[in-house]
Amino acid sequence: MRNMRILKVGMLVLQLLLGGHMQVSAQISDNGDGTCSNPVIFADAPDPSVIRVDDAFYMVSTTMHMAPGCTIMKSYDLVNWKVVNYAYDQLEEADGFALKNGKSDYASGSWAANIRYDKYEKRYYVIVTCNTTNKSYIFSTEDVENGPWHRSVVDKCYDPGFLFEDTGTECKKYIVNPSDDLGKHETYIREFTVDQNYDVTLGKPKIIIDHANIENPAEGLRAEGYHGYKIGEYYYIFMIQGVGWQRQEIVWRSKTLEPGSFEVKRIFAGNIVDKNGKDVMPFTGIAQGGIVDTKDGKWYAFLFQDYGSVGRIPVLIPMEWNDGWPVLGNGGKSVDQILEKPVKGYTGNGIVISDDFNNGRSRKVYSDKNVNTNITAGISYKRLKKMVQTAPAEEVKKAVDENEYGYSGSNLNLEWQWNHNLNNNLWSLTERKGYLRLKSGILANHIQEARNTLTQRTYGPTCSANVALEVGCMNDGDVAGLSAFQNQYGFVGVKMENGKKYVVMQRAQQKGDALGKVMETVPLEQERVYLKADFDFYDKTDKAYFFYSLDGKNWTKIGDTLQMYYDWPHFVGYRFGLFYYSTENLGGCVDFDYFKVSDEI
């Protein structure tokens, strides 16, 4: 880890000397010499599912309550990844998905994303399961990077994996998944068909494996996180399984899909190791994910490791075949920290970026139902403020809710996701050029209820973000700032009370403490302030620190240290969060000038 730190700092210095603008980061594992380092993404990308189509690799990842959801990333070397799309803008529009009426979708939303490609249809398929609705959602498109996507809602298939079988003339499509009953150890398979409108119909489920947990312990993680394949003469179903908190990867195989025909092996139970064979970043093991081949016939597993508050981080593992069984890493016992890159000659920027909030040119239309529609949203700050001053509260609410998912003319970079469904009436990149404007049209009691909190992943081993925030249009009861966002959150921000503004550091005192406690307050006499948050994930330190500045150069620490935890119900790694909410009065706004990330704290 120390060598990784030195290498990344050296790369950053080199870029600065060369005058480049590329965001060199510890989230990028490309060492620049034909090798890469594990973890290949030191950021939250759980349940990775990877495919290759020609020269390109595509990966989907679970994003829970975030919107847009089901991140789609692209790479040409399995090392340098870029966010290129999402499968949906809103999974559903019910209250829980939109932080309405005291409801939320924390711990639910979309789980266990899985992707496959039908070369005969030339069509991509993605499946997720939603614990909020107890349904599964299958999205399909001909253009994985641009969409639009067609959505089918089907019976719930818990932690599902696709199994696509190339028969030579067509692609037979199956879903494999464990029982939704945690007390059972059964594996189900069902074929599904797609009609001319791309609507999906599921066949009846059939149990093909019983007691799917290889050790079947009294306590531990039963087998789940399925990924299915037909390779050569065998059908394979890869699964995560655990004894206590120690994770391992197992695989079942059979030459048929008949019950009782499958045999099983544990194929990986270990950690990342350095050149001397010493464990690097040991924690709860590495498991859950899929396998993929390169164009020249090399095979890799792409699994994740739980690593404290940064989240679930992907690990690349070379794979070989022995008598029809996959052999991962060093005999299934470990994987090297430094690897030869699977494909050489490519570089990348990573999946977390700085942003000057210039409006993008291209608009993503996620759903095929929204093609050629002209529904618009976007209440200007001037109009909103006037309505709050002159119209009844019911009219204001109606205006804010009207076309909340309509197009506002603002196009964010794809690395951003909102905490729950956003309201397009209450944010803008166009009202003030070069600024992200968040507008007050909904009251909230605390940050966990705040609509339009804009997030990006944090990353390890250390990272930092700073913003410039303009607060001249805030009202009493308003709060805005930069958060380390999770269940046990912390933030540095500006709060207005009795006509005066203050810089504050606030944090949750324990799990579930949404209201939190202000740890320090500093009077603010100007309308522009600079805020910074530092994150230390090194050796699972999991601490965040907060700062403010009046000139953007000289920083003052504020409040105390936030001890971060990877907590249920959020069940995601910590996020950078840009937020603004009102507790008393509507009609205000704040403007974020920029968002800058760095490896250094």
C-alpha cells in the first residue's frame, strides 16, 4: 500500500509537470508500465458483472437507491473504466423512491445487477431485483452506451444471474437465482422469452440444485450473487458463499440443466498478496462477481472485496482452466497485487471526476417510452421565489411536483448520481452559467430527507474534495454544504438562523441518528465560502475530516473527526454529497461553483 501511494503521487506530479488535465488518481490502478494493481477499482462498485463485446468490456454494478441507477462502465483493458451510461433514470416513481411523505428507499432499490449480450439480436440485457417492489426488472437495448432502454417488470428473482446459451443459431436465455427464503438452499432456473416488442415473459421456475451452500454452515452467508455461463460442454453457476463474515467463491457445473446433475467446488478463498506472499488489505475475503475472456483467449474473474466504509471494491483475478474447472489466482488461495494488464496500450480517467459544472451538450434518454416526448421541467429561481411570496402553499407544492421528472435542459456528467429520484424543477446548470444551482421547493427535517443531494463515490486509500459555495440567497432554516454521506454521515456546511449565517460541522452520533449534532459553529460574514472533506480509508482507518476557507487557499479544520461505518440501511460506500435543504422557509437557492477531487489529504 505504501508503494501504491508513492507511485500515485509520482504520477500526479508528472501530470502537473506536463501540464495535463487528466485526473490521475488512486482510483486508477494502471501503473503505467504494462502492469496494474489490485484492487483495480478502489471505490464502491458492488456485484460487478462484466461482458466483452468485440474489443470492449462492459460492466454493470448495483447502485441501490441512487438515481440514475445501475451504472454501466466501459473499458478496453479491464483496468481503466469509464462511466458511459445507466440502465434507468428512475426505477419507479413511488414515494419511497423519491423521499416523499417520510418514506425512503435506503437499503432497497436495485440489487444484483447482471449483464449479457445476445449476438443474434445484437441486443444487451440487464437484470436487477428490487426489494422495495418485490419485482425484478429486465432492461434491454441495442446501444448499451446511449440507449434507450426497454423495461420489463417480472416476478422477483432474488440475486439473479443470466445464463445465455449460444446454440449456434440463437441465444437461449435463462435466469438462475437462489430462493428468496433465507432458510432454503435451493437454486432455481427459468427460461425466458422476448417478443417482438422486447417484452419479457418468464417460464416456470425449476429447482436444479438443492443445498447450494457448499459447507451449509449453521451461521454464515448462504450462496447467492449468481452468475451463469455455458462454456464448452458445461453449464456453470458462480456464487458467493461465506462462513461467518469470511467470503469465498464457489462454482457449480453440469453438462445438463437437470436437477441433481451439478457438482461443486470452492474456487477462491483468499486475499490480495504482495510479491512476498504477504496479505495486502485483508478483511472478509474476495468473492461475488463473474468471469470474462479477452479477445486473445485469456480468462479473468472480476470479484469484489468488502473493505469497510469505502464500500465493495472490485478485484481482478487471472483464471485458468483445469479439467473443466476454473482455477483462480494462485491456486484459489490468493491473487497477486501486481498483475500484467490483460490488454495493454490503454489509459483512463477513473470513475470519480472533478467538475466545473458546465452544462453538457448531450441528453441521455434512458427509457424508450420517453423518446420524442416534450415534457419539460425547470422552475426558475425567480419564479419560485415569487410563488413562495405570493401563492398559497398548495399552489407552490403543485408547481414543484408538476413534471418533476421532465427535462430541465441541464446535463450533468455521468459520474454523478442523485440520492433517490431527483426533482428536475429544483436544480439547474443553465440558470447561472458554470454553476450547479440547487433550489428550495421542498421542506426536509434533515439531510437524509433532502431531495436533490448530488453524489459521487469516494475512493481509497485516501481522497479529498473541495467546493466553492455561494449562499447569498439562503433563508432562515436552510442548510447547504459538502457531506460524507452515508447513514452515519458528517458534513461541513452553511446554516442560516435568525438572519445570520454560520459555517458548521455536523455529524450523526450513532447509527440511525438522522438529525445529528452540530459539533462546531463559526460565524460567516461573506456570501462565498470554500468547504473541504478528507477521507482516510488506509488500512480501514475509515475517518473523515472537515475544513472551511474564506479564500480557497487557507484551510481551517472544523468540528471533530467522523468515524465512518459501512452501515445498513444505506448499504453503499461513503459518497461525496453536495446538498441543500430547507427546514422552515421555501424559495431560496445556493450555487456550487466547482467540485474538485484529489488523492491527497
